[in-house]
Amino acid sequence: MAYTHFKDNFWNSDPTGTVGYDVIIQHLNDGRRTCKEVEEFMKARASIEDKYAKDLLGLSRKVFGLNEMNTLKRSLDMFKLQIEHVGQTHLQLAQNMRDEAKKLEDFRERQKDAKKKVEFQMDSLHKQKVLQFRRTLESKKAYEQKCRDKEEADQNVNRNANNTRNIEKLHSKALQAKQNADEADRVYLQNVTSLAKIRNEWLNEHVNACEVFETQAKERINTLRNTVWTHVNQLSQQCVTSDELYEEVRKSLEQCDIKEDIEYFIHLRRTGDKPPAPVLYENFYSSDRNPNAGQFPKSPLPINRRASSPDPGTGMYFIHFDTYTDLWQTKKCLILYK
């Protein structure tokens, strides 16, 4: 099938009509509207991506697992770090989307300016063509009327050929009618020639406009196709990048060893490997009675550690130790420097 073109398919039979041209202009306007809609979509999508990225970054700064240790702590730290990196990549994705939207906006404005120049030339030629067409029709009517007047004057001369008294007057009228007809013929022919010239200019400009507008239509389709293609590629790449970052978390979790963490905790915080001895019955009157009967080995006093925030003036941390006995309570403050 042969490739069809605008210049071969948007004519109309009305000498003053612009139906075909108007169809092309409407098509370009609709295309420009589509560009605007896609551009607004890209900007909205970038805003969503931007908000998501900032939420992720805020989430990555939240404290959790502060009291964990060893391999699990390292895995949790890696998890937070990679979530932060994912947030940063989404920020970059949002910027890339805004850049693509700006490119589409610039393209739309360039096409708008180029289209205006062609439209201005076409509108000017169309107005000239319509005006000259009307002049030609008017001169044609005047020419035809003058020809009828001439024929009537000639017929009057022939009918009154034997009337010597009015013959000169009739000849004079016939001559004047002929001169009027000749002048009308000249004006009519001149207008037809001018119309033909303007029509040729309009035809050439119409063909040129069709070629320019067809090129714009092709460029618009290609640009929109490439823009959407780039957009989905960016989304796909974001998925790949996020998965690579999450893979680092998975690798860290693979190194998380339950047995090692349990042993690490025991080694760090162990309090002893022997349970308390059983309490035996001892007769008060027995000769084998233990003189320390009724007393139990003293165990370390329970300590409640409450860590406060650093002092804003000194930058020092205060930790309070509450020591309880049966009859009294003391409070001691130790100042720990960072």
C-alpha cells in the first residue's frame, strides 16, 4: 500500500472553502492537547514519586533495634541504610520525570510557534483569494451585463436602419455600449488573471502547509511514543535498582546467625553459671547448727538505670541509679561524659 500524505487528501471543491485545511488544524490542536495532558501526567507522577521518596527517607531515620547486638543489629542497620538509598533513587527518578516533562513542554511550544507562522501565511492568502474571487464574480456579472447591453444596442441599430433621424444616435449608443463591454471584458480578464495568480500562490502554500503539518504530526507521535517509552524504562530501572539495594539487605540477613547472637549475648551479659544453693532446715538447738543460720548471701542490689537526654548546656548525659533497701532509699548521680 502506497504511503499517503496530507497534501493529497485534504482538498475541497469550494473555491473559498477551507474544510480540508480546517481538519488538519483541528488534528494538530488535538495533538497539542494530548502533549499537554501527557506532560501534566508526568508532572503529577513525579510529585507522587517525590512524596514517596521523602516518606522513605523519613522512615529510614526512625530509630529501631537500638538494643539489638551482633549480626542482627548489623542486618537491621543495613536494612535502614538501603531503605535510605532507595529513597534517594526515587528522588532522582522524580527529577528525571520532571526533566522529561520539561522536554515535552519545550517540544510542544516549538511546534506551536512553527504552526503559527504557517497559519499566518495561509490565513493571509486565503483572505486574498476570497476577496479576489468576489471581485472576479462581480466583474463577470458586470461584463455579462455590458455584453447584453451591447447586443441590445446593436439590435436597435439594425431595427432602425431606415430611420435616418435616429440612426446616428443609435450608432453612438451602440459604440458606447461596445466600449463599455470592452472595458468590462478587460476588467473581468484582469481579475481572472489576478485570481489565478493568487490561487497558484495559495495552492503552493497549501501544499507546503500540509507538508509542514504532516511533519509535525509525525514528530509529535514519535516524541510521545519515546516519552512514554522512556518513562516506563525509568520505572523498570527503578525496580532493578531497588532490587539490587534490597539484595544487600538479603545478603546481610544471610549472615545473621541465631546461634552466634545467642552466644554473643550470653558472653556479654552472663551473670553466673551456678544456681542458688537449696535452703536446708537447721534445728536451733542442734550442736551442728550453723552460726550464720537465717542469713543468706548478699546479692547485688537491683539497679534501675534511666538514661536521660543530654543536657543542652553541657552536652553531658546523666544516669540515675536508684538503690533500694528495706528502710531507706538513696539516689546517686553519676555524670557520664560523651
